[in-house]
Amino acid sequence: MDLDIGEVVRASGLPASTLHYYEERGLIRPTARRGLRRQYAAGVLDRLAVVALGRVAGFSLDEIGAMLGDDDAVRIDRPALLARADAVDATIHRLEAVRDGLRHVAACPAPRHVDCPTFRGLLDDALRGALPSPARGAGLRRARPGRSGSP
């Protein structure tokens, strides 16, 4: 049974513009048109779910498209999934280290944070780019040498 684009929008929660974009990228395709409205096979919802899961896992649309293929079969690249899982584990490990460091610094008895070895370690890691950043270019900056101040 075909689904009207409006039904796909309601079922997936995606705007029609995203469906059109995914169509341009070859991730989904309509089976027919009823007037100006696209019709999709019911399997489109599974394809959209794979796209959503792939995006959450950090795969690009090109990588996801390769897993989806041209037909309705999903070809999961198991080695790619394992590599992504390893990358997620590494990110979790870094974030846990940041969390633990922040908690320590917040409760640190050092009179000034710059005197705290844990805080200094966080600063060094930030300068080396060893900490995950919520946005490109964002991160901690070390005070210029010779400057002092409170935390």
C-alpha cells in the first residue's frame, strides 16, 4: 500500500522539504504521483528510520545511502558499524574524563584553579585538541602566561 507524502510526514515527523532532499540524494524515491503529491511505498518508513539511526550514529548521508542501496534491501556495513561503535566509545571515554575533571575542579581545594594539577591537565588537553568540542573552534583557552586571577 502506497503512502501519500502527507502520511509519510506525519508518520516520520520529518518535514516534506527533508523528504524532497532525501529524494534528491537518492535515499528515498516515490513510487508514483497522485496529482502533485508524491506517493511512497510503505517501506519508505523503514528507510527513513535507517537514515535517522545512521545520522544519530554519525554516518554521512553518502555512507547511509551506500547502506541503503537502490532497492529496498538494507546492506549494513558491519565493519563500519564496529568502527563507529569504537569511535563512540572513545568519545564517551573523553567525555567522562572531562566530566570527572570538571567535577574535581569545581570542588578543588586549591586557592586558585591555575594551581590545581587537574585543571592544568584539562587546559593542556584542551590546547592539544584532546577534548571533544561542542562546536568547531570552541574550547577552553589558557590564560596568557604571567596573568593570574581567580577561577
